[in-house]
Amino acid sequence: MEKRLAPAPETYEQVTDLFDLDADWSSEQQAIAGRVRKMVDEHFLPIIGQHHNDETYPESILPRIRELGLLELVADDAIDPITYGLISRELDRGGSTLRSLVSVQGSLVMGAIKMFGSEAQKQQWLGPLGRLEQFGCFGLTEPDYGSNPAGMQTRAERTADGYRITGSKCWITNGVRASVAVIWAKLDGQVRGFLVETDRPGFEARHMHGKWSFRASETASLYLDGVEVPETALLPGATSLGRALQCLGQARYTIAWGACGAARGCLEETVKYLKERTQFEGKPLASHQIIQYKLAWMAAEITAMELIAKRLGELKAQGRMKPHHVALAKMNNCRKALEVARTCRELLGANGIHNEYHIGRRMVDLETVVTYEGTEHIHALTLGSTITGIKAFS
Amino acid sequence: MKIAVLIKRVPDTASVFAINPDQKSVATDKLKFVMSPYDEHAVEEAIKLKEANGADVVVVSLGPDSAKEVMRTALAMGADEGLLVTGAGTDSLTSKGVAEALAAAVKSIGAELVFAGKQAVDDDASQVAERVAELLEMAHASVVTKFELNGGTAVVNREIEGGSYTLELPLPAVITIEKGINTPRYPTLPNIMKAKKKPIAEKSLADLGLSAEALAPGVVLESLSLPRQNRRNHIIDGDTPARVNELIRLLKEEEKAL
């Protein structure tokens, strides 16, 4: 019999894009997603395992993000929601910490400045933040006020030529290397947003060590001990807690897409493993019925997640995205991504807990993603109130 | 100065190839398409020249509407505009017809300098750019690894077995590019977005004053086939004397080599 050349390995479309969703995007959107994907494959996946292990920051990825001009797109409003979503998905396929780095800088910090900043603030910060010459962080959560930010203790008081801010913030991504912090504080009982340069006297950022998850992400606690800022530090449009939550809505949008990427990454790696590894009379693990059953379900879940993200993107592009839309997408996609990661971890057997594979890291990082930017339960309550008309929280 | 870069949309060589049942065409539904890699170097060289001396870089291609995707890549790298020769009669051309159409296109934009990859990685014909030079009566150099512009003269290095020529050509000229000449840049994401707004003009053969009949190929495609795998692996089990006997038997009876 005539032998043909062995077929090339299957493309990821066969594993994680069974509904051919990516084909719907414009050629620019596909090209951008492809560029980010390539950057992740070549420069992030080879190094991230070690950084996760050593609890160190993947510095070498920063020039690559700069080179792509990724955050510059965000800075000059040249990006549409779907493109931003696809970028988030591809970043998170590498690691949720990588997507977080970009989400915090792009959606929370630059987002707050773009939505609520003065012209002078936009002029001063968007350029350097977009080129990643400067980092920003977003200070909302406090040690005693996580899911209930309305109770925040951080206070701002008026001085002769500005404000004095006192309080503390925790779980602050990029907090250690930020040169500017968006700090939410109560001024005369009303939540307001301030842009605080982190070299002002009385400002301290402490690196939080000891996380099981998000180990390659720098998380800080911020301490503001009577930090004096000028009048111009106030974000004029950031007039209530609702404004802070609006920023989170933008970041949650990227998370809903990111979760699709994390799940895709797990399934791609698992399918490759199961086809290569043989057990029981030399048959690949992938040939067993119980394994195919699990793969089929994971592919179905990922398809559903992607459809939700796609719809969310359409709503956002049309200016129709409401908090309960984001809540549904964030709640569902993070939980499903975590379930996919855990199933994939199991399918890899003992190898699933080793850092030779990315699945274990993705799984523990997704534990963070399920919790941060509004826990699953808080999002469920938002949805509950939409569905029943009854608020189950105060 | 206007620089034209001839580029071609080709299947990614990492794709899985299949031949249609007619054995005369490649099944394209599962193929991923890219810019022919040598053409990427040609685009890069044109953009470098534009950055150094100022120039208008026009990418020129012939193919279906989907060829615009690879043209957009060139625009995202820094080319200014595109010209696509497309429509009736363009899908069945051989190198001769393609060259005549591209020559007419290059003439219509008035380019003084034409870059192209040294060959396309799909059919490896290595002749379109040279034919364009002949049709337009331009000087040409192929497989170029170094390019410099000295006023109206191009100075190039051309690879040959074991060494290289240094050639001087008066403009207008056609230069085909070899890989080592540069490293093609990756487009930044903002430039990919901006490329969407750059113009790609379309012309039919008729627009260029050509007819499909006049460009009809002089050769006929008989059939296509996939490469065969020549090497077979056969591991013989057993103890050494048994393996030796089996090897001799195989060489005599199966392979008829002894």
C-alpha cells in the first residue's frame, strides 16, 4: 500500500473552536488575535512555569507587550470590544496573570482616566501607561471591605491646595511597580477617585508574598498615611462608588473573554497529551470512551463560554452592555473555566500536578479569577435581583 | 519615488495538503493562507527604503478577493497602498499570464523600483518577477541579499554558489529578494488596525487593457499528486541470528536488493 506523509498535527480550531466562531471575526481581528497568540507561544509559555514556581514577575514579557503596541490601542481608543476580547482570550491562554497585568493597566487604570479624567490627566498619563513606560494600579478593595466596597474606610479631606488621603488598600495587582495609583476614598462621605503618584510622602506599597495562586503576578498592599495630593489629583468624573464599579465592569468584560482562553489552553494541552500518552496495550489515552466523553463535554462548555463572550462583546459594541450581562458572563465563564481546568488536571494523571505542564498553574490561577473582580456569589446576587426583582443584599 | 512590491498569497506550508478528486487542483477549504515568505522580505526591504529615503510603497498582487488579507499584512507592516488584479480570467493563469498582468499593473502605477520574493513557495516557478522586468524593459537582479540605492543606481549583492556578485543596475529595476537580506518586522497591533483604512484598488484584466484569451496558458496541467514517503521503517525482533536471517530474507524476497 502506498504510504502518505504523516498528517500535520491538528490545528487548535479542531480542538477548541468546533463551531467555527473565529471565522466570523474580521481579518484584522483575526490577525491581532494571531499576533498575541504567537507572542504567548514564543515568549510567555516557555518562561511562565518557572516564574510561577519562584514567585517572580515575568519581566521579559514587558518589552514584548510594548512591541505589540497592545495598550497603545487601548490608549487611543482604536480598539473595538471584540478585538479587546480576543486579545484578552489569547493572553489568558498563556496565563490569567498575563491577562490581569493588561486588564488592570488597560481597563481599570487607563479606563478610569479615560472615562473620568480631566484633559490634563489624560495628556499626562495615557501615553506613558499605553507604552508601558509607567505602571498604574487600582485601589478599591480594603482589608475589611472586599465584596462590600461601600463600607470603605479610606478618607480624603480637603487641605488648602488639595487633599490629604489616609487609609489602606489590599490585593492590588501591579501595586509594587506602579507610579500612579487610582485610589478610591470617601470625601465628605462620598466615594471619589484620585490619581495618586506613588512617590508622594506617606505612600507605601508592600509586596504580598505567600499566595498559592497568581504567583507570577505582583500583588501589593497599599498604605496611605496622610498622603497630600494637589487639587488636580481628583478625577473629576469619578463622583461615586458606581463609577468605580463601572471600571470593574470593563475589567470583568476582559475576564469573561480571558476565561475562554484559559479553558482553551487547558483543553489543547490535554488533547495533545492524551493522544501522545499510551496505556493499556499501547493505545493512546485519547482512544478510551470515558476520556472522549469528558473531552466532548469540555468542548461543549468552551463553545458555550465563547458564545457568551461573543454576545457580551456585541452588546458592548452596541452600547447596550448592562451590569447583569457582565455578571452572567463573568460568573459562568470563570466557573466553567475552572471546571475545565480541574477535569484536564485529572486527565493528565500525576503529570497534571507537575509544572512541566501548564494545566496545574492555570487551575490554581483560575481560583483567583473566580474570586476577584466580584466573586461568583456577588455576581449571582446581581443576576438574582435582575431575575426576581428582589435584591437579596443591601 | 514609487516602489511596487509583488506579493503572492500562498498556502501556509505547515498546512495539510489534499488534492481534489479531479487531480488537477488543491483542496483549499482546510488550508491556511499566508504571504509567501520571500515576499515578506521584499516588503520589509521596500519599507526600509521608504523609511530611509521616503517613498510610496504599493503592494501589487494577483488573485481572488481573499488575497487582500495578505495585502493587509503588508499594509500593516508599513506599505502605503495596494493594487489587486482580480476577477474573470485571473484564476487560471500560469506564470506567463500572471507576469503580463502584473507588468501592466506596475506600469499603471509608474513604479521605478520593483521588489519581489525570489520565488513563491507554492509553485516555486521563480520566473514571474523576471518576466515582468523583461516585459517592462527594466534591469533586473535576482536572489539579492543586499540592496543599496545610490541616486539613480541600485547596488546589489546576488548570491551564487560559493560566493556573491556585486552588481550595479540603473533604475528602473526589478529586484528579487533572498531571505538573509533582512528580518521582516511583525506589524504592531495599532498598525494592523490602521491598515484597515489604507486603500486597496482593484483592477480587472480588462481595466489593464488585457484579455483572458491573450493570457491563456501555453501549458496544460495534466495532474497533481502528493509526495510519496520514500523511507519505510521496519524493526525486526528476535535474537541476533534470527534477526540477521530475517534481514537477509527481506532484502532478497521483499526488496529484491540481493
